[in-house]
Amino acid sequence: MKIKIVESFIGRLTLGIPLKMAGKLIETTDNLFLRLESDDGFVGWGEAASAPTMTGETAAGMLGAARFMTPDILGKDFLSGESFLNYLDTRIVGNNAAKSALEMAFMDALARQKKMPLYQLLGEKYRSSVPALWMVAGQGGVSDADQALEKYQEGWRCFKVKVGMESPSADAKRSIEVLNALPKDAQISADANQGYQLNQALEYLELIRGKGLAFFEQPIAPGKDNDWRALSAASEVPIGVDESLSTIEKLEHFLDEKLVQGGSFKTIKLGGVTRIVQACKLATRDQFKINLACKVAETSIATSALLQIASVLPELSWGVSLTNLYLRDEYTKNPPIFKSGIATVPNGHGIGVEVDEAFLRSTKIEGSKLFS
């Protein structure tokens, strides 16, 4: 498919449900949006949230990288996501989030050109719907336990408690309250977003021992292998990585050294739709558990792309985190269907949703606002 036009901008989006992560209240998000058009008129959209502590990329940096790569792809013909990403790698090192937004837009347009859902370009379909994971993160003055129980009664069965925000004992108390509030068929995990030191993570693990936590994600900052070994050795709860799982090479290291039992896979970290599928298939062969996730908070563009990926993965035992539900506004005309905590994989061509282009462009920020 030959690329004719690429438009890129940063949109500042407001969360309808602010989230606390590692002690910080998240109320807005700055996301990179890409609109790509082929020479035969097919349009694709891509998205990447800025995550400096995860990918090292700011909103301004993502926009700069995307615009740096754009002149080199205009007029060129690419046949697959892999060839597209391989070419981007020759133009700039790293910048995986910017590359992922470009590749998502390309794959959306390519699947539309072929008149098929994106999942048909990615592999064998395993599922048409997937249980979504709800983040419990001190929202709106409601206790975590009450919020989780309300969502359980709506049909949600997978939950992630945000910890690393207080002392290990206070975090453990909130976690146990959620665990005790929900029936046994609920899957409840915890995510510290690097908020603990090793000794604090070990204290938290001891306090929640025997309480039924499904897994514990990214307790500490990326660092020494010995710290991860110590956590895994001390814990009855499987340990997972998120911020540490920043490239396929890092995944291979965790697999080879058997440091943890699973991880959270995001397009912005691994560089695109194609590479996240490749990484997840590699992980599955080593019985590495998979949580498939958007970054807080991406729109229905990224959510729909992630659902296309989810449909072709044989292993998804740690759930799927879809974050468009935390945004105040909807930027597509036909968002993915959520009912009773279950998300349906869109069946339309490409990622399966149609972008409300005028409304999305109304979020555009420029100049000094990119650095605020």
C-alpha cells in the first residue's frame, strides 16, 4: 500500500474518571494521533499515549519523531506491518510509541484496503469477545471495595488495584478489603507502577499472603535482576512486569532468566500492533502470562486496535485493560461494545471504528502547551 498523506497532532484529553497511580492523580492525558491516507483513498488512524516513565517519550517528543519519519514514508509502498516497522527502524532508533501510532494507522488503512477486520492480518482468531479489566484506583471518594463491588454487580470479573501510593500496610489493607468484598470468581491483581522499593514490595507481599491475589505487577523500578529474583522467590503470588517490559529484547531477557511469571504488553512499548502479536506469541511458548493493555487513557482508536490483537492471542489469562472508558468524551462514531464487563471485538474493516475527525481535532494542542 502506497502512502500519500500523513497528518499528526497531539490531543489533550480529559478523564471522566481520574485515576491515582503511584501517588499521582491523573486527570488529563496528551496523546499522539496519526491520520494516514493511501494513494487509493483508504484512511487509517493510530494513537499513542505519552508515558515518559514507561517509554521515555513525551508528547512533544512523539510528535517530533512522527513528523521526522513522515517524509521518508510518503510515496513508498509497504505490504505488511513488519516491513513498515523494519523501515521505520532504519530512520530513527527507539521512539517505539511514535512508531506504534504510525504502524497502527498503516495497519488500519491496509486492512480497510483489503476490506477486512485488522485481526485477519494478524493471525488465527481465538475469540470474538474478551472480559475487560477494571482499574480500582481511589476514584471519586468511593472506597476501592465499594467501587469494585459495584462493578462486579454490573458484570465485571477482572480487577486491578493500584498500590504503591501509600505505605505497604495501607495498600495491603485496601487490597484485602477488595479481595474480601468480591466473590471468589473475581480475578483481582495489584499494580504498584514502580511505586515501591524492594523492601516495601516484600512487606506488601507478606501482608497479602494467602488472601487470593492473582498477580502483582511492576512492584519496583526497572533494575537489577537479583531484585526480581528476590521478589519471585519470596512470593506465592505470580510477579509481573510492565514498565520493565519495554522491548522484545527485554522480554527475551525475562524469559531466558525466568525472573518473573508474566507481564503487561502495550503497543507503545513494543513498537506496534505487529510486534505486540509477535511478542505475545513468544511469551506464550514460554508459558509467560499475558496482560494486554492500553495506556491510561487512550481512546477507542487504541482500544479497538487492542481488541483486534486480543482476538488472535491464544494466551490471555491476566486479562485485557481497555482505558477509553475512563475518558470523559468519546471520539469515534461507533465505539467498541461493552456489556457487563465484556468487550466485543469490532467486526468492521480495519480497527473497526469510525473516527469523529472534527471532534478529535478539537482536542489539538500546540506550541508551549505541549510542554505544560
